[in-house]
Amino acid sequence: MASVPFDQLEGYIWMNGEFVRWADAKVHVLTHGLHYASSVFEGERAYGGEIFKLNEHTERLHESARILGFKIPFTVEELNEASRKLLAKQGFQDAYVRPIAWRGSESMGVSAQANKINVAIAIWQWPSYFDPAQKLKGIRLDLAEYRRPDPKTAPSKSKAAGLYMICTISKHAAEAKGYADALMLDWRGQVAEATGANVFFVKDGVIHTPTPDCFLDGITRRTVIDLAKRRGYEVVERTIMPEELDSFEQCFLTGTAAEVTPVSEIGPHRFTVGEIAINLMNDYAAEVMPKKAAAE
Ligand SMILES: Cc1ncc(COP(=O)(O)O)c(C=O)c1O
């Protein structure tokens, strides 16, 4: 599958209310979303035939669009229903789900008040974001040159395509040096997140994670905080400075794609793949599985 380009996969894509053949789900080159990044998206995973926290993701998609100044012309429930039907139509149990909404081609220019809002959902099989063997040993992160922007300079609470420009540059730079990903600081120089996942640390049995005031408060992040509390772990959300990295014993990333991924290195700093990271990795793997009705 890895060698097949994404525009040549098989099956159907849901586009503006209809299921169209994968090869026919096209946009014109003069599309506002492509030129001006007027596009928001989601990343979801299905496990055992059900999309984990589907409603939260769809609500976030609507909110991301609202922040960018447009309204998605389908309700949350309509998009949820389309996603469920598409998953069944694609015939997958475990898969990645990618809804996206963007401004269309009716006019070109910074202003696009009257452009139609398009929405599509694609679903494909995508087993592991990071190499599964490496994941158990802990992945290696570089320190990114770019920083997460001040919320006064970018709509940082929106899962907007434009915010991923610096993520791709940073991830490419890290990969070129043999790392799996990069840790980004924020505009103040505080530890923020990886290019597509939130970050957690462990010191003396306590979990520490940066306060999400200028980056995505991930749905996985919130799930993992709940799981940690259920186990009785203390979780502290606070400002974390890069100078502190040496004092942490464990580190892990969380995200829909990354799930819970232990980290062994960030630049010169070393971490062990410890009990708390492993427990949360396993708890998350159990949590995402569909819950059967209590009577069954
Ligand atoms: C930049 C960034 N931060 C954090 C996350 C984690 O968010 P979630 O757990 O909702 O997938 C993601 C993934 O969507 C992301 O792209």
C-alpha cells in the first residue's frame, strides 16, 4: 500500500453529500483552499469498525471552520453519518479517517466571501504512524527551528491546513537528520508539541504536559489525561521550559495518528521507555476499542 499514491487508492470518497469513486474525487487547480490555505481538516481513527470519538472530531471540524470564518454546509450529525456509512462502504475495521472542508473556485483572491464551502471524507488503511518496532524502543525527536505561533498571529485553535506548513518543514528537517519527528517550542520558547502530536513527560511518578494555550488540545491528549487519572497518576498541566528536558525520566507523544508513542531522545536529552508510558500506551489501545453493550 505504501507505494500506491493516494490519488490512486481504491473505493469511494464522500464529497459534498455523495459517494464518488476514489479516482473522481477531484478539485480544480484554481481552488481557494489550495492557494490561500482556506482549509480545515480532521484526523480520526476507526478501531474494530467504529470511529473513536467521532462526534468530538466532527465538532472540532465545525469549530475549526468557524474560526477561519466559514460554515460547513452539513451538520455534525450528517457528517458523522457520512463517515460511518463510508467506513462500512470501504469495508475496513481499522482505518484512518480524513474529513476536510475548503473554500472552492468561485473567485480567486484573498477575499473569497462567496466561494462555496466544499467538504469531503476519505478513509484508508493506515496501521502505524511511527515504525511499530521503533515505537516500542521510543522514537527519536529533533528540536525544530520553527516555533508554534502566538495566537495573536495565527488561528492556533483551528486544525487549519495553513498551520501545518511549519510542521512539514520541521518534520522534513528532522527526517533528513535521521530523526522520526521534531519537538516544537512556542513563540515564547516554551515546550509546545511535536509536528502532529502532543507531548508528555514523567518525573518522580508525576506526569507533566504543556498547557495547550497556542496549540491543539488534542482529543488523544485529553483521553490520555483521563486514563492517567483513572490509574491514580498525578497530571500537571503547566509551562515547561526546554532547560527542564534533562530532568524528565520518560517522554511520550499522543495523537490520533501517533496514539501513545514513547520517546527515547529529544536532541541531546535521553529518556527511558518506562512503566507509565507503557501503561498509558496499553490503556489507550484498550480504550479505543468499541465498547460492546453491557448486556452482551
Ligand atoms: C499539530 C498537532 N497537535 C496535536 C495533535 C493531536 O490531536 P488529536 O489527539 O486530537 O489527534 C495533532 C493531531 O491531530 C496535530 O496535528
